[in-house]
Amino acid sequence: MTEPNAKPPTTGSGRLKLVLIMLVFLAPIVAAGLLTLSGWQPEGKGNGQPIVPQRSLADVRIEVDGKPWAWRDSEPRLTLVALPGPACAARCTHTLTLMRNARIVLNRNADRLRLLYIGTPPAAADAQAVMRDYKTGTDAADAFAEFRPTEPDTVAAVLVESNATALAWYPAGFDPNGLRKDLQKVIR
């Protein structure tokens, strides 16, 4: 039953509520659009240095066992490119071991990361055991020169997405635990 003195709801207040509800959902979309147009990009807490501007390596030819390296593999897999400095020996081999271990820690997802070593294989005594997990390639065009360390017995790394986009660079002296954490975030 309705009370005799009750006023029916006004359509103006109903429309106002509807507009306010629409603004609640529309405001984040407008804000995201404005941030995108301004060129702002969120920065994560990764341990590697972002490669800016991002670049595609699809046209970079790396020879592995006489064949070109397939950046875009038959299934989506990232590639961790190891770039040794001159005379890769004990310290370089130790870092390569830690990089390999970061892949092993991925457990069932370890197959989603390929290890590529570009350069002369290390000369350390225990290097052969570590290098079994890496594909060794050559870069005739020296496309990775800007990322390769110049200090002897060091190694740097570049993480490449499955679509051949270079994502991050880990310069010589990087923290292998930071690399492991980044890989666990990216590969799930």
C-alpha cells in the first residue's frame, strides 16, 4: 500500500545516479587512455635493464650447428642469450652455471626457456658440463655488440621474448638471483 502523501521518485535523481555509476566505470578507461597517449609506461621491479626502445631480433641471424637460430620457435619459448666477454674462464663459467640453475629452478616450466651462448665456448675445466645445456652460436653480423661485456672473464645476458622481442639486458656483474626471480615472474 502507498501512503497518500508519498511523492513518486523524480526521474532527475535516477538519471543522476545512473550518470555517476557510468562515471565510476568510465574514469579508469579515460585515465588509461590519457596515460597511453602521453607515452607513460609502467616500470616493473625487474632486475634486468629494460631494452629501450624495444627491438625485434627476428632479422638477426645467429648460426647454431650450421643452421639459423629460430627466434620464433614452434611453441612459445623465451631465449636467454649469454654473451661472454673476452677469454671466458672460471668466473664466466660460474655465472653460466648460475644462469643454467635459474632455468632448472623453473621446474616444469624449464622447457619454456632456451639457453643460447653466442661466442667462443669457455676454456675452464668444468665448462663442458655446463655447456651441455646451452646451444652455442655465432653472430657474424655482431648484432649483440652493444650488450657484450668488454672486461675479460665476464658474461652478460639478454632475455628475448618468444616473438623475438628483446626484453631485458643483464650487464656483466648482474645478480643471478635477480635473473632467477625475473624468470620466475615471466615464465609461469
